[in-house]
Amino acid sequence: MGHLHKSFDRRDFLRATVGTTVALAAASVTGATAATASAATSGLSIPKDRIGIQLYSIRDKVTALGFAVVLPELARIGYREIEFAGYTQNTSILGRQITLPEIRRLLDDNGLRAVGSHVGIGNLRGNLQAELDAAEILGMPHIGTANAPTNVNTVAGYLAAAEEFNTWGAAATARGLKLYQHNHAGEFAFATDQPSVRLYDVFLRNTDPRHVYLELDVYWAYVGQYRWPGFDPAAYVRDQPYRYPLFHMKDGDSNPSKADGFDIVEFGAGDLPYEKFIRDIGPRAAHIGIWEQDTAPNTQPNPPGSLGAAERSFGALKGLLG
């Protein structure tokens, strides 16, 4: 297994990483026009007939009603790809916990595909093969985590995390799967020991592109841009499009009174520049768009609550991609 950072020393790494940060910032100005023109003539890279949903968005309904009710409803709405946030439901539904083969059967019966799953980073560290087994049973091509690579926000901390992900990713590749990491805002902060180095750049540069992939949460990337300016979220994807098989299409509405700068809202109700983003990333690779709204269970009226938000957001996403 090739570890990228072993090909140059620490000083080379720091120079290269700083250069990446500057280049990404510049790309937001100089690269957008060319990428937009190219995408406009070649079509968008997020297919409208494969819109997915992260089940965390409707976690209240999964727990209370169960997969046998929720999955057919998602298929009726038009979702085709399912990203899991756990494989359990209320045990009172069946008198026991549902099994992975039973979930797989429900997916198949409703024309749905498991595209990925968020698992705790502790599970990758201590129970990796079981998580890969679950992915195989459900037929999903990706397995990932929404945890930060590490809570040690130094260059050394992120280098160590990259080594771990390279090991886990190689194990996933050996099973025909792709390991991915989903960002929040904190990954875009600067290292506490090297304030000119962005943590996300350390992770991206030092993880092996053959084995470690990224799920860009577009909302949290724009929050990161708001809090730690100097990069363009779309530029990361333009630079390495094949490393981003999945996106979280989460909308936000500007709110300068909040530290993050935005409120999470239903898709289409916010003002994040999604139309510009999906053109600026370019058409060089396909990316599955997955709707997520952390606040969906609180959507009013309730009922329909989170499922209502899921249906309205699907319509807005379909319109954007259509």
C-alpha cells in the first residue's frame, strides 16, 4: 500500500499543503468560468434519477415506523439511493430487531439501492471486518464515517489519522468496497500548530486516492468557508473529482447572527449557491447527490414531519438537477 506522504519530507509536505490552500482559493476565481462553461456543454455530474437520502434525516420515522414502512414511502417519493445511519428500529415492530438480510430484501423489493452508511470511527478502528460484512450484505458499494478524522487538530494528528484511514481503506478495497469520510465544518479549520495549513488539505493529500474517498457535505463546506475563508468547496471536487463519489445536498439559509453563518433548512428553502456549485465542480465524474437535513424531524406540521420535508426536498432537488 502506498502512503503518499512518505515520498517527501515534512518541509516538502508543508510547502505543498500551503500551496494547495492558495491554489484552491485562486481556483475559486480563475477556474469557475472554464468549469461552468464545460459543464454547461457536457451536462451535470449529479444524475437526477439517482437522488439519495441519508436516513438520519428521517431517523424518527425509521425508529418509530420501521424500515418496512419507511422504505416503500421513500421509493414512492422518488428516492433511489439509501445511505444508512444505523440498521435498527423499534423492537416492538417485529418483537425483535430487524436483520440485515431483511433490510436488504426490503431494499430490493422497493427498487432501492444501499449506496453507503455512516458508522462510528470507533467501529472502523475496532470492528472493521464486521462493518464490511454488513456493507456486503446490504449490497452497498461505499462504507464511511461522519466523524472527523481525529480530534487532534494538528498537522501530526491529521497525518496519523491519514495513516489509519489508509489502512482501513486498503481493507475495504480488498473487499471491493470504497471507504469514505464525511466532513463537517471543523475539518476546514487551520492546524493549531501550523496556522497557515488547513486540516482538510493535510487529510486529502496524505490519504491514498486508491483507498480513501470523500463525501462532501456541501452545507458544512460552506460553513467552513464562512468560518475559515480562503477556499472554494467546488475546487476540491474539480481537482480530484473521482475521490468524491457522494455529496450531501443539505441546504442552508444565511444567518449572520450564528457562529456558523447559516441555519439548516429544507432543500430549496435556503440560499446556498447550489446551482453554481454543481456547475463549477465540472462534468468529469459522476457524483450521487444525497439529501440530508439534520433538523427534519422538527419540521412542522408533524405529521408528516420529516417525511414531509423529505418529499418537498426531493421535489426541489429534482427541479435543480432537471
